[in-house]
Amino acid sequence: MKLGIRRVGVVAMSGALAVSGLLTLSATSASAAKKLPTYEIGYQGPLSGGNAATGIYEKFGAQLAVKQWQANRHRKFNVKLVPGDDQGDPTIAPSVATGFVLNNNIMAVVGPAFSGATVATLGIYGANHVAEVSPSATRVSITQKDPTASPSGPLNTYHNFFRVVANDGVQGPADGTYLQKNFGTGKILVISDTSTYGAGLASQVAAAITAAGGSLAGGAVLNLPYSNACTAGGTGTSDAVTAGLTGVTAIFYGGYYCDFAQVVDNLVGTQHYTGAIMSGDGSDEPQFITALSTPANGNGVLLTCACSNKQTASWTAAFTAVAHEAPGPYSAESYDATNVILAAMSKLKVVTRAKLLAQIKKTNYKGITKTIKFTSSGDVSGTAIFVNKVQSGAIVQLGLE
């Protein structure tokens, strides 16, 4: 009996030693982590307002990448994510960029998410050698000359802007050709919300339609003014849309999902339009459906994106654990953009903004969305554009255009 007690005592003591050892290791690990340098990465995008879903999805993608980096016990530095809400508004974006630039700990920025905000901040970031790696800013003239747009660009004169998705010079022609081929039996109405992004994409789509032998309703892109209905745009119940429907077999909307929902409500719910309706990546959001007055109005709507919504189950589970919801468009691209920055930082002996910018230009990173290499203009190599369709209240990926 005494032997049993002694044996239990030995086991208890061993357990205590084991726990003590774990605590010691944990403390050592924590102490070592504190001695590592800490750098910050900014995220800039809309985190409030009518089009906040895009930014929120992207922020969580960046947050997951940072969380996984911090869990790597072999890391050479610590990193923190600093979110900046520009509401997707070019008039607000410069103040966010200025705040990031004045924070000397921020080495690079994931974003901006929107093209207008990107154009408004290129000079601020560029003059301070801050790299911008955007998951979703697709306007062509940011990086390349675009004769269909004004300003025609390229605007990336500091060569500090990079994007991990194909630009509208890839998406727009693909969308226009797809519409003309499949629905071009009559005229095609192309609408722009006149935002930097929407105008650029709409001009590319219109050019592709006419190049493919199609006819534009009204002979040109229909530019509609902003309203206060959403953060950017406001084209929902315009009389100009209604007046231009005669002989129209397809409609393309260049703009963001919040206003696009109003357009679709008007077309389907009020005008009883039955032709094809398409929009680009700015509308490729689940919130497009929830923003509709009647979700059924969205059935059959086509949404295109340079992003794929099919990721591995393990990555989806990891994202959901961080965000408490499933990933959305550009979540994975934002994750990749953040990891591009982290991978470049890890190759530097001394991390500075200028050195990091130079290293990102050399990127060859195998992400979860694609292998990311940047051209000299800052565009990513690759031209994949996916077409999706709203079916029974969900966005279903059909395949490549």
C-alpha cells in the first residue's frame, strides 16, 4: 500500500515537472517573441458604408495570413495588421494613406481595395517608398496606358503599386466578348456608375462589344450620376435606364454591388426586364443578393471576377475560424497579397520600406490563388476570368469565360 502511494507521488511529481517544463518553454518562447522586432502591415479598404463587404472580406484574409505568421515559432520578426477604413471613397483615402505613411512601423500596405482610392493615394505612398499590394483594384490605367479611359495612365509612376488579380484590360474584353457571343442578338446597354473603377471597366466592355460586331444601346456607355443611396454610385431608378431598354437583349453594369442591387431591382422588379444582366467583380459579393428588395430578382444575374471562389476546405475552415463567416470574393487574394509582403520581408536582413519595395518587385510566390509574379508595370502574370451566376439566392461559379 505504501508502495502504491509512493508510485502515485512519483507520477504526480512527474506531472508537475512536465507542467513546469511546459510553462518554462512557453515563457521562453514568449520571451523570445518579445525580443523579435515588430513590424506592421496596413490594410486599406472600405470597412464601413454601402460597399463595406469587399473590405471586410479582404481584411479577414489579411488577418488570417498574419495570424498564421505569428504562429510560426521560427519566424524572424513579429507582425501586426493595422486596418484603415477609406469607405472606398477617393476623398477619404488620402487621409488613411497619410496616417499610414506617418506611422513609421508600417512597412507596406495590403490594398487599397478600390481603384478610385488607389489612384487618390498613389503619390502619397509612392513618395514614401511604401509598397501597395492590392487584392482587387483593377483599373487598367493605374499600371498601363488605357486609351479607352481618362486619365489614360499609366499612373503608377513610382512603381510602388502591385496587384494580385488581372486588370480590367483582361476582365473587360472577356466580359464584352462573352455578352456579345451569348446575348448579342439585339443591342447591349453598358452602364457606368462613373466611379474610377466602374468607368474604366465599362469602357473596356463597350469597346469589346463593338469590336465583336455588337451594337451599343444609345451608341455609347450610359453614364449615370451618383446618389446618396450607397457609398459610391446611385443608379438604381434612373429614368435613363428605363428609356434605354428598347431592343436591348443584355445589360452590363460597371460599378459596385450596393448600387447594382438597385439597378437589378428596377430592371427586374419594376420594368420586368427579362434579358441578360451582368456586372463585374465590384458586384461579385453575396451582399449583392441581400441588398436586393426581393432576392429572387437576382436569379440569373451574371457576375464576373478575376478571382476564384473555390478554395481548399482546410483554408476555408481557417478563414471561417477568424472571420466567423465563410470567405467572400477577394478573401483569398488578400491572404495571398499579405503573404507576398511577408515572404519579401523574410528575405531581408534589415527591413525598410525601400528595401521591401525592391524585394516585392522580385516576387515569385506560390499562393493559394495562383503563382504570383509581377510584371514591370506592377500587374500580375495570368489572365483567368471566372463567370458566376446567381442561382436560388447563391453565387455559383460556372467556370472560365
